[in-house]
Amino acid sequence: MLKKPVYVEKIGGSSMASFKDVLENIFKRKNGGNEYHPYGRVFIVSAYAGVTDMLLENKKTKKPGVFKHFVRRTGFEKSLKKVLQHLKNENLKLSKIGLERQEANEFIENYFESLMQLLHDLDSIMSSGYMLRENILHVTREILASVGEVHSAYNTAMILRQHGIKAVFVDLSGLHDPSELSINDRIKKGLQNINFASELPILSGYVKGLEGIMREFDRGYSDVTFGKTAFILHPKEAILHKEFHLSSADPGIVGEEQAMPVGRTNYDVADQLADVGMEAIHPKVSKMLEKKKIPLRIKNTFEPEHTGTFINNDYRGERHRIEIITGTKDVIILEVHDPSMVGVVGFDRDLSHLIAEQKVSYLLKTTNANTISQLLWEKDCSSKLYAKLKKKYYLVTKKQVAVICVIGTNIAFPGVMAQATLALSEKKISILVVSQSARQVNMQFVIERKHYELAVRTLHESFMSNLNNAKKPCPVKF
């Protein structure tokens, strides 16, 4: 009996929405002409694409889901019934590849019956005024978040059993288990009787715990389940299955033919990506894996033969090369100019404290004798913060901008900064602010927002054409 699995793997929501491909490319993938051995693995699955948006709110458009209707008391029952019908429609589609539709419908209907009763109870308690509304809403959001992952995990285990794989559904939602457990203890309890040598556990991406998994991580909770499961089991490798490769740049900007899988990198680079919103994995989750020295592999579900990108603690490119060009347009540059700051100890500290009071963090900071420039997320820079700064300092300005990042594990070579600035200048792109630490893993260029896409294409073409070898996959053994 295996005491622990060799791999802990997570399948993202967009991949789950194409479950026929998931079945063939991940669970039943051929390897050297032989059927891929399904055991010695643990899977965490996300909800099918769009389901959590229906339950909470649309991540991009903010269109209200069941939770928003519960908050506003505008008839959450109707929206919850729509979600149930949507899940049953998913069951109908999946019946073509092995799902026992009637059984699956009964399972989800029973789950929703318990869910509806619980939400009515919470609504009544909130009306009574005996508990803080904020606490009740937090619990409600937790409960609703669990639904999609329970549905997809149950279905996955059932389909796999129909295909001859001894899959075990592990419900971590706790809807029917009142045990007061931490997140880690609930995961351990769910796996305690699994024989990894002959059973394939399928875990729901949501875990009920005393800490409240959404309190800190919100919509990143399934990544947290993945990270904590790997942290507990310490497998040989953690694998993320996504609908895309971790690429040298956004294929939507540089073109799919030009964007190349990164191949190899380290957790330091993963942190740089997360800092500008391009999360290969939630940064706090990557810290769990990094601490235990568990390597992470990011694979494209739809290119199963490609070994993807391998991330570990120690990797540093053998030769100088840029690995990724990325950035964001959702930022502003906030500049504080004050003649009185020259030589004053603690001026920067006081400014940072004032900004931190508004729960705002910066992406980069540059200073000179009398000016401090900070790059902030535009959504965080409220009129209240701006008014406070203007009241305190001599001159405060803000400007909508973009930031471009040139990232890699080994980019400290002579002329790299010159090459980047020359490439941008040839396209008439002015650099407003530039930043690079002595560690030299990330060069950051703040530019006019209108030039963002052009700048990404320009730097990608300049560096990737002669430095990258990322199309060459790294070897992997299963």
C-alpha cells in the first residue's frame, strides 16, 4: 500500500468544461503505447467553467449570482434553482461519456435541498438581529462556494468508475459533516482510508474549515485546497492542468505561433508573475510548495504530450535568457513631489503608512531627492486616498499607465536593459518609470497605457527571437 501518492494534481474549471478531453488526455492518456496508470495520484477538481460565477458573482462583469441576491434579499431561491437546472444540463451532456444521469441528478438535487434549507435558516437568523450580518454573509459565501466543486468531483468519480478506474469521491465541503475541523484536518480525514496503490481519490476543490478558506483566499480557494493537499502528502510533483501553457507572453497579444511554453523556471519568477496579476498559481500556495521543496508542473490539458513548464526552488537558466514578457494595464502611477523631503528621515515611511491605512499595496516604487513614485492597482486608488495625500503633500499627481515586465531566472547579462529600452524607443514608446532590483529577475517599465500591447509584442520579438529555447520541452518521467 502506497503511504502517499506520487502526484497531487488539480484540474482548472475551463478544462473541466471540456471533460471528454480531460478524460482522454489526463486520466486515460496513452504513454509509449501503454495505458497511463491511474493510481498513485490525487486529484482536486474545480467547478465547471461559469458555475461559481452563477453562485457568487461573475468574476469579470460582477453580474450578481445567488450570493448577491441573498445579500440584497431579492429572492435567492429563484437564482439558486437556475443553478440547479444548469448543473442538471451539465449532467445531460456528461451522460454521453459515462455519467449515470439519474443518479447524478438525485445526488445534486439532495445536495440542493439541504443547501436551500440551510440558506433559509441563515436568512432567518440574519433577520432576527442576534448575530452580526457580516458573519452570516461570510458563512453563506463559504457554503455557496462549495457547490460547484462538489458537483464536478462527484461526477468525475462516477465517470471514471464507468471507465474501469476505481475512483473515490471525497467530499470536503462539510455540508453533511458538522465536525469542527481545520482545513488541513478535514483533508487528512478525507484521505485517511484511501489506498493510493489501487484507488484514485477525487477531492472537491472547496474545503470547509474553521479558518474559512474564503476569508483569506476568496475565489482562489481551489488552488489552496491543491496546495494544502500537496503540503500534507508531500508528493514527488504537484501538477496544474490548465487550458493553456505558461507562455513567454499572452498569445492573444503576440499570437499563438509566437508565444512559447516557458519550459523551466523557479518560484521566484512565479512570484513576479503573481505581483502583476498573472497568477500561474496563488502566491501563498506557491509558498507552501516552495517551503516543502515540492516542484510544480503546469500542463496544457489540450496538449497532453507536451511536458509543460516545470517550476522548482533552485532552477536558474544555464544561459542568459528572458523567459516571460508580461504586465498589466490596470495600474496608475501615483507621484508625490515635496521639496521638504530632502534629507528627512522617515518621509518615505510616513507616506507608506498613510497608503497602507487604506489597505493599498504597491507594485513598484522609485525615489529621488524630492519625489516618490509608486505604481498602484487602479481599483485600489480611491478618491479618499488621493484627497488625503493632496492635503498632506506639496504636489500629488496620478496617471493611468501600464507596466511591462521582462522576467527570467538568469537575465543579468550586459546590455539587457539597453536592448529593452532601444527596442521600445524604436517604436516611439516612452518609458515613464523604470525599476529593477539587484536580484535581477524582473525589469519593469512603466509606459503610456495606449502602448501596452505594442510594447509586449516589441519586447517579445526582441528577446525571444534570439534568446529563448522554450519550445524545447523538459523531460518528465511518470
